[in-house]
Amino acid sequence: MNPVKPVNPYVLGLRRGAVELRQLLRSRKDFYSYLTTPLVFLAVSYWRSGSDGPSGTDGSGDALTQLSLAGGIASTVFMFGLMTVPQFLSGDREDGTLLRLRGVPGAMPAYLVAKALFVLVTMGASILLLLAGGALLLHADLPATPGQWLTLALTLLLGTAAVVPMGAAIGALLPPAREALALYMMPMLGLMFISGAFAPLRNLPTALQAVSSVFPLRWIAQGVRSALLPDSAKALEVSGSWQHPQITGVLLCWALAGFLLAPGLLRRMARKESGSVLSERERKRLAKSAY
């Protein structure tokens, strides 16, 4: 009898991610929920552009519109990776999905790859919606050269690789209570405020600039700005340049750290799951909902 050939966990993860994407397309409620954030952003930006005056009679987007669109795209990457992924983990922990994966060889790397694929595709759809809506509704300028399109694509890919596994690692460390996830959202929103996604980083105190430089959102936002704004706009950056090598280096470091930490933390979290723990958690949830 021929031995069973082991399945590559990364191939298995891609297959699992494809299945989850098909399930999303079949669920109208879930599908629309992923479109809510970019649609709300476009609606708010359109309202602001109308109240602040037209962006320009020549149809080109002004600096405020371009900065706003760049901030929306960077924040989309950040929120999908560091907010949506922990929500996935919280739900999969509560419904027993992670318990079923415990002890399966290669299950955690496959799980991580599946979530990365799911986030990449849904995030990509949101970003395309932002770009199209920004061009049509806000008269924002899209990347003007192939080099700028390449910069945008590489920034988004590196940004996704930086935040998705780290979001999984953070989600594995959070307690299973939904209250913990809500508390985690507060510092993440604060980080969005100080990372220069929607306000010039140079206007913030030096200490906050140093803090934001450690985290990926600052560099994702700067990379997106370098793709959407003219080259002269780099004078508005803190360093006076786009710092593409630094953007690449910081995001690669976060990606490497995330992919090294996340599988082990997910396995550790799964080992703590058991049928009795799951039953007790469900009992407490039902008792709490009864009041």
C-alpha cells in the first residue's frame, strides 16, 4: 500500500481560505458588512468635500482629498489585520473551531494562511472600492505611473503581511471574553490617531512621532501617500522624503516577527481549549444573556 503523502499546510491553508471566501459570497449579510467601512468612509469624505468646497475645477483631487484617501486605505489594512483577525479568533475560540484543530499536524500554519488569504481578498476589495469611489465621488487622483501603482501594491502586500500574523498573535494572547476584545480596540484606535494616517505626523509631539514609528500603520500610510501624492508632497513628511527603504524594512520586520510568533501562540491557545472549558464558557454566556 502506498504511503499517504502529507499535505503541505500552506497549500491546505490556501484551500481553506478559498472555501471561506466562497462562504462569504453566499452570505449576503456578511458580504455587506465588509463593505460598510469603505462606504462609510466615502460618505463622510464626500460630505466633507462638499462642505469644504469643490476639490478643483479641473477634476484633480486637492491635497486634503489625497491625504484623506491615503489615510482611509492605510487604515483599512490596519483594521483588517489588527482588529478583524482577533475578532476571527474570538469567534473561532467560542464556537470550538480551534479546539477541533488542536493536535492536527500543520493545522495552525494552515489556519493562519487561510485567514491571511481571506483578509487579503476582502481587504483588496475594500481598497478597490475606496480607489474607485475616491476617483468618482471625490475626484481624487489615482497613481499616475506604473511605478506608483507598483509602490501601492507592494505597500499593501507588505502591510498585510505585517499586520495579519501579528493580529493573530495578539488575538491568541487576549482572554476569550468579548470585553477584552473591546478594551483592545481602544489603544488600536489611539494608535491610528498618532500614526499620521489622517493628520500630518509632523504636527504631533516628537515623543508621539517616535512611538508611531515603531508600529506598522505609520509606514503603511506613508507608503500609500507616496503612491497617491505627487513627488513634491514628500516635503510634508517628517524626514522630507518617502523613506521607501525604511518602509520596506519595518514592515518586513513586523511580518517576520508575526509569522514566527503567531503559529506557536495559536498552538498554545488551542492546547488550553478543551470540551469542559468550551462547555463552561457556553454556560456562562447563556447565563449572562438570561439577565
